[in-house]
Amino acid sequence: MDLRSNQKEKLKYPKSIYLIVFIEFCERFSTYGLRSALVLYLTTILKFNGDDSTIIYHSFIFLANIMPLPGAILADSYLGKFKTIICSSTAYALGGAVLTGASMADIFSLDFQKIVAVFGLFIISIGTGGIKPCVFAFGGDQFQLPQQKKQLLHYTTVFLFIVSVGALISTFLTPELRHSVHCLGRDTCFPLAFGVPALLMFTAIVVFVSGKSIYVNKKPERNIIAKTFGCIFYAIRTKMTTSVPCQTHWLDNAKGAYTETEVSETRTSLNVISVFVAYPVFWSLFAQQSSRWTLQAMLMNGRVDFLGWTIKPDQMQILTPLLGLTLLVLFDVVFYPLLAMVGVQKPLQKLTFAGALAVIAFVFTALLQFKIFGNTTEIPSGQGRLNIYNGLDCNVSVRSRSLHLQDNIIGPLEMINASRPVLSRDDVVDISLGFETECLLSVPDNYEFDTTVTITEGVEISYHLFRINPNTIKLNRIDTHDSLVKEKFGNPKLRILIDHTFDFDDNITLVSADQNSFTSYPLSSFRGMNYNVVKVGKYNVFFNGKILTTSIIDILPATFYTITLQRNGDKMVKLQSI
């Protein structure tokens, strides 16, 4: 009876599993939280452009996925899984603390912040290398096989469930912490977004170490990975140096130095690798959810009207763990039977089907990007285009036989455009501008101003009509021509046209209408009246702390905007035109 009681006691579900699952939850929470906010941090705070941010992000992901190889060697041959997890988790937490510190280091130069942030990411990638290959395997060591085979299968399901739960909570909460909390004078709080995962990792280490006495801690035995690579390289070297070729398989050249079992296991491993050769391609595309897809999401408003909620650019990744949890439950019950009905039953068929879905997803992404960008502004061959912006607070008529304009009216702070065939590289065209009495008090009614404009083949040229003093007007050409090349990442472009009543040093600011955003652009940043890249959003125009008009400027992605400002006494007028 005592023997049976002891056997029953040994086969209880290991309590240590709860601690192991907890550290996995913390690591997944930290990883997904960091990945969701990283590209936004690199672009908005450290001022990397989209390409550099993508390179840094994917370099970090590459290191984080390659480091498990030396991590597994370290655990199997030297430290064991328990010590490897402790050391790696500590490195991960310290890396998170360094990254958090970099996001708070405003007193230092931007270059210094960049160096510290990249160093923190490097430490985190090293820490990931020891956690990924060890935590799940360490949990498996807690079971006695084959007696606890069912419990081991239950642990596998729970482990996958916890991975998805940690990712789900993190991808929802981290963007909320970043966006909804303001700190360090910014409309975001990356120190909180990075600090909470780092603190959670330190907590996980304490909890994990507290269970040291109840773990089944197997000693490191042999380096399977090193043995496998050694067998491969030895077989290749023998095949290249020996004059007697092997009659069966090239790996058999390693026999003698390696046992029959080791050669057979290596051959099996290579067969498995050939099946998963496309995996790196899939995961490299999968990781773009946190890089290019996040940059794309920054160009959209994210408003979910039926929920009354705005999804953040870095929050769209919540769909991955959410669907992971859903499909984990429904695969065996719903999806696998449905796939079997259309002949998709074998594992390789299921992988192929999943790959096809990934291709479709990226096609949709490309179509969405095209929709955001819209059509490229093109001027037909042999033609030129002209824009005239009326910077006055009165109507102006335009007449030009060459442009087929006959007393066309340009309203106050509005614009008119015209196109015509160009006979030479630059055509000089005569135009006549007519003014109302209130435009210029010192001129008679129906006064006309005769001048010329230039139209160049293949480009768009803009002119600004404005006062240089109360009774003198000028038609000024804006730059050589308008640059209508859309910004690579789809950001909108804006320019501001002013007259003599304003100066670029005046206290005029475009301020985001979003109460959770501190984004603003002073008039001085538009000096030269050229197009500048701005963020997507809605803006008010402030002059000396007061809103210039009640209308809100809605800035959409991949679009060119011109704002014309003019002041008549205490009256201020503003117009936004595309």
C-alpha cells in the first residue's frame, strides 16, 4: 500500500509547471510589447527614417531568432536549462531596463540615445537566445514518461495558450500605455511602454528562482547540436578527401568517428530541415507586421466606429494572438474537418495552404498601400500646368487667351489651375488680373494688372498673388516648380503661403486637434514656402495662442496641401486647398 501511495504522489501534476508557465507569460508579454512599439519609437523619438527603422528592427529579430542556437548549446552542454534560463532572463530584463533608460535620456544627445537603445536591443536579443529553447523543454523535464504522457500533452496545450494570452494582453496594453499616458513633455510615453515589460521580467526571475527546490533539474549531458554539425562536417571532409566513395549515403562517411545512431539521427534531422526550408521566408514576412505594416498603419486613422474606439498603429498586431487563441480551440473541431473536405489533410498540404493564405494577405496589403497612396500626379507629355493662389481677401478675375481663361474668378484665398500644350521647353504666357475696389483702395474700379507667367513642359508651377504693402500687389513664383513626388512612406506634404501681414517668425502654429497629441508645427518651419512632410491628422491654426478660424484642417496621407494666410486688421482668414 505504501509503495502505491508513493507512486501516486510522484505522478501528480508538477507544481513547478505553474512557475515555468509564468516566466513564459512574462517573456511573451515583454517580447510582443517591445516588438509592437519598437518601430514607432525608432521613427518618432530617435528620428530614424522608415528604412533605417526597418533594418534595425529586423536585425534585432534576426539576432533574437539566431541566438537560441548558442543558447541551446549552453544549456545542453554546460549550464543546464535552469541556470541558462536565469542568466538569459536577467540579461533580457537588464536589456529592457537599458532600453527604458534610453527612452528617458532627453538630457543626452540624440546620437547617444540611439547608441544606448541599440545596445539595449542587443542585450535583449542575447537574453532571448537562452529563454526560447529552454523554457518549454525545462517544463517537459518535470514529467515522468511514459507515465505522465497525457499530462505532458496538457502542458503543451496550456503552454501554447499562455503564449497567446501573453501576446494578446501585451499587444493591446503596451500601445495604450504608449499613447494614452503623457510623460517627459511628449504626447507618448515610451518609458512606460518599455518599462512595464522590463519590470515584469524582473518579477518573473524572482518568482522562477523561488521554486528552485521543486524543479526537476537534469544535468547537462551532451551537445546534440554540436554532435549533429560535427557529423555533417566530418562526413563532408571525408567524402572530399577519400578516394573511395560511399555506396549508400554521403553521411555514412562519418561512420567510425560517429556511431550508427548519431549518423541516423543526423540524416533524419536533415530530412526534416528540407521540409522547413521555406520557414525563414515565411517568418521574415510575418515579422513585417511590426515594421512595414505598422508604418502603413500610421497613415490610417484607425477609427473603429461601431466600437467607438481608435486602434493604434502598433495595436493592429493584436489580431495575431487573438486569432491564435481562437484557432487553437477551433482547429480540431472546425477547420481541420473543413480542410479535409477539400482534400487538405496531410501536414505538408496544410503548410502549403497556410503559405497561400500568407501570399493573399500580402496582396491585400499591397492593394491597401496603393489605395492609401492613390494615383501618381502625372502631367501629360507635351503639356505644362499652372496654379495661381489668391492671397487676397477679395475676388480676382483672370483672363488669358493662351490658357483659355475668360474672366475666371478666383475667390478670396482660393486658387485656380490651368493646363496647356507647351510649344517650347518654357513658354511665357500673358495673363491679365482684374481687381475689385476693396482689393486696392488706391486704384480705380475694374483695375487690371497685366503680367506674364511661365509654363514648363512636364511640371507644375505655382504663383502666389499677395500684397507686399497695403496698396501694392505682387504675383510671385513659388520655387522653380512644385515637387509632386510623394513621400516614400506616404506622409502628407504641406506648405504655407503668407503675405506682408505675417512674418515667418510670427507666433503661428499648426496644432493637432487630437487632445492626446502634442504634435505642432511653427510657421518658421515652412520658411521658403516649400512643401514639408507633416503627420497625418487634424489640425487647428493658432495665432498668439488663439485659434485662427474654427475650421479644422484634415491632413490625409500621400497628399499635397497648401494653406494660404492673410490678415486684414483684426480679421484673419485661412484656407486649406489640395
